[in-house]
Amino acid sequence: MKNVVDCACQGDVFVKRIDSIPKSAVEVPMSKEVPGKYIIAHSETGHHHVIDAKKAKFYIDPADTMLGYISVFDKHADIEHLRSFDTHEALRLPTGSFELRRQREWSPEGWKIVAD
């Protein structure tokens, strides 16, 4: 487990501390696929990155779905990678606000999400 202070990466997800979540951000519904969790990044292989909905809330920017926000209201909340093998280390976020970005890469066809 990695304790996050300012910023960290977990696969194709980049998280950094911010002062506050923008008012334009919209709360995302909790996942039906993974009960009690927010899926903060869908994996193309089904091994999602998730956070506990009892400890944090997840928001997206309606203008840019590659940009999200996490508000941790408990002592901490962990971002977990749901894969039983070759998994990414869990990230422990302290109380506060965080920006979440999906990493992108350029290809001749244009920008695309980094494959995890």
C-alpha cells in the first residue's frame, strides 16, 4: 500500500491533491457492477480501479470525462485495482480533495486512453 501525500499513479490513473472540487463537477452514481464502490477507471480487461463509497465520493467533469475528482471524507480511502494477479499497489488517500486523470497517449489515429 502506498500512502499518497501530493500525487501518485496507479496504472493508467494519475491522482493529485487539490484544494477543492470544482462546482461544475457532477457526482457519479455508485457502481452496480462492484457494490459499495465507485469505479473510478474502467479497465479494458475488466480489472477496474475502485474506491470505497463509504469513505469517499467520486465526481466527473461533464466537459471532460477523462477528468474526475475524489473527495475523501473519512480518515483515508484506498484506491484498489481489481485484479488477482499482476495488480497495481493500492493507493491510500488521506482526507481531502483529489483530481483524477486517465493517462492518454498519442497514436496516428489521435489521442487515446492508455491501455492498462
